[in-house]
Amino acid sequence: MKHDVIIIGGSYAGLSAALPLARARRAVLVVDEGLRRNRFAAASHGFLTQDGVAPDEIAATARTQLMAYGTVQWAQARATRLSGQADDFSVILQDGTQHCARRVILASGVSDALPTLPGLAERWGRQVFHCPYCHGYELQQGPIGVLATSEMSSHQALMLPDWGPTTFFLHEQPMPAADTMAQLQARGVSLMPGQVARLAGDASALQVVMADGRHVDLAGLFIASRIQPGPLATQLGCALEDSPMGPYVRTDAFKSTTVPGVFACGDLARPAGSVALAVGDGAMAGTATHRSLMFGLS
């Protein structure tokens, strides 16, 4: 069977892309590995009508609603190989099965490359975050830290005083430039020079332990993680854009990639994202893909 569309990724963007196609009675296969980027977070915030709802609950509800449409199939698997061209794409899954489609939507998201710091990985999404709009309010204006990891860290440190008194841990990064220092001072950000040794504390308390023995208690710590897209887009030859956060797939306003017949949406196709932005991206990708099936590729 040749599907009209294969969607790689069944999280918020992929589910949203599938819905208009399902409602147009198109044959859709969603391939999902089950590793949502926000799976470590207890609650999702900033998405209308779903503020504070658990991420897996949002995804499960969306999947239940989508699968009520008879033309949609679901494969719980990892896509390992993507090849072909418009009207004749081939997707190979981890178990070796092959599926074909006229169009492909890439919605597989990205992974976060975290700093190598003892105690950080196990606190990711719970006490260590990357998006203040998603997690800042819940810190209840308690003391907030920013761990310097890249040029984006100064930007984070400038944002976060709106959510609580902010300490900027320079760690292994150089001192900010003079103009940035002036901005940080104007925003009331405290600078903490020296290397961070580890993160400590229990589920209710986070502590930054410095290499020289100092301890700083925090309500939460923010980092600018570097995003890493999967290999499928480059297998097809889709062009990437670079950003301070890392590479992402280049798309136009209708979520078309540089490869005809291939669309991309969600975190895979933007330098920074959220559930709300992923859902909007997916809706655009799904409707644009449907138009390309009706009228051909321009």
C-alpha cells in the first residue's frame, strides 16, 4: 500500500499535521518512536486550554482523537532510513519493514545535548530547564540560576529576572563583553565566577556546588541546551539552517523543505519551540501537504 503521507514523529507537531489530512480522508501513516522532547517534564505550560496538563496526557488525548479517523494508521517504531522523491518516498523502520508514500512530513523533533555536569541530567525537565516561558512561573519568584554554556546564556540571564532574582554562573565561559555586562547589571543579575562542580539536593531543593566549595541554593536552574536533529532530513538532502541553539531544518512559510514533497514542522524546523508553536507548525504542514496532493508541487 502506498500512503498519501507518512509523518515521521507522533508528538504535538506530527499529531497536528495528521489531523487536517485525516479530515480530508487521506491515507496517513504516523511513525512514532515514543520519545517526546518534553517527556521529562511533569506539566506543560503556555498552551491554551491545556496549561498545567501533563505532556503525556495532551499527546494521548490527541492520539485518541486522531485515531478515530479511519484512514490513519500508527506504527510504534523508529524510522531508520528515508529515501526517494516526490510521489515515491520510502521509509524503512527499525524492524526492516518498508512503507511508501507520495509525501513525507518530518516531525521527529530534536534531542538536547546537555552539559557534562554531575547531577544535571537526572534533574532535566524537573529542576533544570531551558525555557522560562514554560517553567519560570512555577518557581514562584524564588532564586534562579543560569549556567553559562554558550552565547545564548547571556540572553537567558537577561530574560530571567522577570521570574525571580537571577545568578549567572559563568562556569567555563569567559566574562561577558562590556555592553552585555552593563545590561546584566541593569537587570539586576548577579555574576558568579568560577567553575561549577555539580548539582545536589533532593526533589524539593536544588543546590549548585562550586569547585571551590561554595554552595548556592536555587529554585531552578536554566541552561541553553544545544539541539540535535536526527539523520532523516539530511538523508533526503534537506538543507539545514544554523542557529545559536544548533541546526534545524530549513522551511518556507508553508513548512516546505528544500526537497520537493517533504515538509517539516515542530522543533525540528525551528531554532526554539513549545507545544503551542509545534501544534501551529503542524497544522500548517498538514494543510500545505494536502494542497500539494491536490494541486501538485509548485
